[in-house]
Amino acid sequence: MTLLLVSSLLIAVLLNGGVGSCAEAQSNQGLEIAEIGQMETAGWAASVHVQDDTAYVSASDAGLYIIDISDPENPTKLSRYNESIDHIHDIYVEENLVYLADYTKGLKIIDVSDLENPTLVCEFNDGGEVGAFEISEDLAFLADFEDGLEIVNITDPTHPQESFQYDTDISYIFNVEVNNDLAYVSDFISASEKALKILNISDLSSVEEIAEYTIDGEIFSIDFVGDIAYMMCSYGGVKIFNISNPDSLVEIGGYYDGGNAVDLEFFEDYMIIADRDDGVEVLTARNPTNITETESYFDGGSATNVEIANDLVFVADGEDGLEILQIEVVDEPTSTSTINGGESPFLISLIIATVGATVVLSIVLFIRYRKE
């Protein structure tokens, strides 16, 4: 009997490739998110940028909020800049300077070296209407609604100078993203299929268009990971393209659940999505051709922009102001740990091995009996 049991266990272990591999296959990591802090703003919180223990939140026509987040469960307002603000569309922070895209007022540059007393350094305004913008090295790329793409030299932030303006021939350019020597500019309001143009900006004296596409949904943001572009297409969801050849983009995946996704940040193997209709969503990012939702958080706000710092998600949540969520990595079972209604692979192997050993033992005993 002892021989039978030992033989069965040995065969079961061999069938499973070792006890260790079985234990490793029984768990996988996932994410859980929960709100731990919140601070209201007077206007619609549209964008957020985190630097050290400070969060900078643009609150639409209510100005720029500077918030102490050293205690994320109890964020406190340090100051607010609201001098001659029209409608802030976008924000970027670099060291002690905050850049604001202020619709009809142009690009504003704010000195925040004294967090409790922000002051205006300079502004660039040529009469256009500024939406999103991108800063790359000493250049600011402005999506100037009707005037096209404006490229402004900000080497001296006290005297920004326009370097080049390119008429994209898009009805209402709203977003611009820069990736190496290429600028991706896109439309905001026109037909249901929006125009995306890719411009070669390697020579600012001679910017040229190299490709044009129609994309389902308004492109609010694009994140680049190597040769992959993750486009947040509002009512078109997340669209994922291989951009190794800009002349021929290839859509390789995506995710759309009917919401209004507008921004994303990466956290390990996950995408954290700001969805104006559905709140904050967590999607897998291990395989761009197979995206699934694993977690979500929604308390009725309008998540418009997200930024991740360490294990915290900072959300510009529309009328709810700034929300701070905690990310927790948890272990959860995987599909490889059970099969056929929940039976363990090791248990099934043990049963098979036991039956096999019993048959072998029976044959041995039968042979011995015949010989006697």
C-alpha cells in the first residue's frame, strides 16, 4: 500500500511538471482602486499635473489650483491663480513654471516658485483659440483651432516667439501630440469620422504633411509606446495602432464599452482610463491586440484627465474637482488554476496516477500468483 501511494504521488508530480510550477500557476496579480481623498474646485476640473507633493489642477474658467497633496487623504489648497483667465484647456508643468492653454487668451506661463503666490511670467497670444498643446524641449506646439498648428519657441519663457505656423486644413484642430520628428494633429468637431494628420517637423522651416487618416471618434490624447500608439477617441474608445510606418497605420486592437474615454496613463501592465461617462477604468495592457477591463471606479463625476504618481491616481473629475484614488495590487485566481468545473490539475493527475499504479500493481500480483 505504501509503495502504491508513493508511486502515485511521484507520477502526479511528474505529470504536473513539479509541485512548484503548480503553485505558481494558482495566482495572478490584479488591481483594485478606491478613493482616499478629494477636493472641490470652483469650476470644472479639466486637467491635472503632479510634481512632488503638489498637484496643479486647471478648473476651466475658475483658474489654476495649486494643491498640497503631501497627505493624499487630506489635500489642501495652497493658492489659486485666476487673473484674466478665460477657459483653460490644457496644462503642463516643468520645474517652477506652469504652462496654460487658455482658449482665447493664448499660452500663459506662470511662475510657481512660490506655491502660495503664483505670478504671470508672460503670455503668447496672436488672436487664435488654443486647445491642447505639447511641449518638446524648447518648443511649444499649440493646437490653434482655426489657425492650425503653431510652433512657439519658449527658450526664453519671458519672451516666447512664434517659430512657424502650419495650416493643417482641418476644420477645427483641437489636439496635437509630438513623437520624435512627427506631430499628430486631429480635428474636434466636424463629421463623425475625424481627420488625423501626421506632419514631419524635423525641419521647422519646412513642415510637411506625410499622411492623413479618418478616425472614428474625436482624438483627445495619444500615448506612444515604441511603435504602438494608443489613441483615446472619445466616443470611439481606445484605438491601438502600429505606427512603425506613418504612411500606413495599422489598427491592431482597441476597447470600447460605450463610454466617453478621453485620457489614459500606464501603470505596470495596465491602462488607467479617464472616461467622462463611466469614471476611471482599468484595462489590461500586456497584449495590445487583446484588451479587457479588469476594474473600475465611478462615483457620478466626469473623469476628464488622470495622472499617476507612485500608487496614486489623481483625477480631474469635472464638477467633483480633484479626486485621489489608491491603487492596490492584489493576488487573484487565474483560469489555469482550475479546470473542468474546479478540479485541481494536480488532483486530477493524482487520480490518474493512482489508477495507473493500481493497474500495474494488480498485474504484478497476478503474475506472482500464477508463478506460485
